[in-house]
Amino acid sequence: KKAVHIWYPYNLDFDFSVMAQFQNFSINNLGDPFIESNYGVHSRQFEVAVLDWFARLWDLQQDEYWGYITNCGTEGNLHGLLVGRELFPDGIIYASCESHYSVFKAARMYRVECVEIDTLVSGEMNCADFKSKLSQNPGRPAIVNVNIGTTVKGAIDDLDRIIRTLEKCGFRDRFYIHCDGALAGLMMPFIKQAPKVTFKKPIGSVSVSGHKFMGCPVPCGVVITRLEHVKVLSTDIEYLSSRDATIMGSRNGHAPMFLWYTLNKKGYRGIRKEVQKCLRNAHHLANRLREAGVSAYLNELSSTVVFERPHDEAFVHKWQLACEGSIAHVVVMPNVSVEKLNNFVEELIGERPRWHEGGGFRVPCVAKDIGQENCLCGVHDKKL
């Protein structure tokens, strides 16, 4: 399966054999990572070191942040939006329609009204529609989910424009922004031309997945928020001899060690090198698909290549492709080589005509999904 694993945004290029000895221990980081509990087998020192690294990455001082290592990216979103809800109990969650499903799950769980915002063809939040929706609820605070890489198209919402829109609509000091950076949140700081995600801007929290770009044998993630905000969630738990403001309580103590090991092994230079490799290989895949007459689209700061959906479920299953409507995508991760991408394209090109036997082969139209300029169907292909 690993040889044909190209859609899931998981970096499978890791080796933690040096840490195998720790699998014999039940390591549980109960409660607040900054307050030791009465359970002695934990990895809090590793967890805090990882959190310090991410706080520095997003420009938040050590004495100004709080966070923890989550069990997945969804938990980071649940926590970030919960902080927003606690700060603004009568607030409304605003999220683009291409946000991860966990954002809408959070709205249902917390019983918070959620307003979906339209997107541009790129998948980025449409700020004109955002402004329109805000104007319909001027008296209620805004809890905004900002995507740092959407699930399907890898689109980056314009954080600066979203902040300006909130302030122009009269929401100054009456909004909370959570940044969902599941995959791209760790890539953006290492792309020179990328907009900056930083706590120097009026954001409330950022979450990323640990098992995606970094690579990890267990699902995990990181959520960072402002220390002043998390006080609304903290509760003293007597039988733990600790405080807790996390979602889950008991947390995987092995995950912080895996993340700590990876960050120290790769460092800034290693991560930057992997980011550049992914972007380069994503451009290679997009170009190869277009050259072969396959409609494809790639956001400028993304390694997610979107293309026309294959008309064969066996092919989709073999390559583990994620499909939505008329499109599918490949997420180019550090473990996805040019050779693997070439093999994928060659098989796609070879199989494609057979999916349309009898009726004659025609390139499907995906203009509404990726834009007319990227669609190579008979109507929109300028070469034709």
C-alpha cells in the first residue's frame, strides 16, 4: 500500500526504531502539560519543548502562550473553537464552506450557530461574502475559522484581509480567530513569499497535525493559544493533583517524544528542504498532468494537486485517492517521489481511454471546480 500511497497528507518517511524501547511503557501526559500530575510515567519535558518550538515559530513568548499536544488535528480545532466560544458565549462561528468537517462538528457539539462563507474557485474564503454575512449579525461577536490550507484544494485563506474585514465591519475587539493549519500550517513559515501566520496579529489560536507534514506513527497534533485566553477553560482536578484545560484529559505520552525527536533531527534547515521538495514535486505533477491533457490545478503555496476525477473506482482505490464531486487530489508529501508521481501519471493516462469505451473519449469539464483557465475540456481548452 505504501508504494501507491499518494493522496493522504501523511509523511510516511520516518524511522523511530531508535525509540522502540519506549513502547514497553504506558506513557500518559495527564492534564495540563505545564503542571505535573500524580502519575509518574509521563513525557512532559518533551511536550513542553515541542510546544516552545511552535510558540517561537508563531511569535508568541514563552510566558504568553499555552498549548498541548493533541491526539489529532480535529482536537486542535475543537479546542481552538471552544476557547472562542467561552470568550464569546453569544458568538457566531464563521467558516468557509471548504473548511474541514471538524469545524462544523465543533459547532454542533458546542451548539453554536455556524455561518458558512462562500469560497473563490481557488478554495480560499470569499471575503466579499464574509463581509455580507457579518453585516447580517452586527450585534453578535465573530468566531472565525481561518484555513491555512483547505482539505481538498490546499487553499490559504487571506488572514490579513479577514482581519481588515472584521475591523471595517465594526467587530474590533469582538472577534476570535482560530487558524486551522493541519498540513500547511507547518509549511508556510518555510516558504519565503508566504503570508505570515503570527500571534503578532490578533489571532487567538493555531493548530497543526503532527502526523502529517512531520510524520509520526500515531495521529497527533499541536494547538497553541494565548495564556490569557485559556484561563476560561482551566479547572482544578484534585485526584490528578493538576489543572486541566485540554479536551481529552489523558493524552498519548509517546507522541511528544516522536515530535521532539523529529524536530531535533531535522531542524529548521531540514524542514525547509522538505517543504521546497514538496512544492517542486507538486509543480512537476501538475505540469505532467496538463501535458497529458488532464485538467489540473495547483494553488501557489500548496503541494495539493487537484485534477479531474478518475472514472474507475478500482483505480481510485488502488491509489487511495480522495474524491469530491468531479475532482480528486494528490497531496505531495516528503515521501512521495518523482518516480511514484510519474508511475501514477503513466497509469492514469493508460487507463483513462478505457473508462470511456463505447461512447468515445471526451475530457470531462471541471471548470466550476478549478476554473475555466485550468479546464482542458473541449469547451474551455484554448489550444482546441
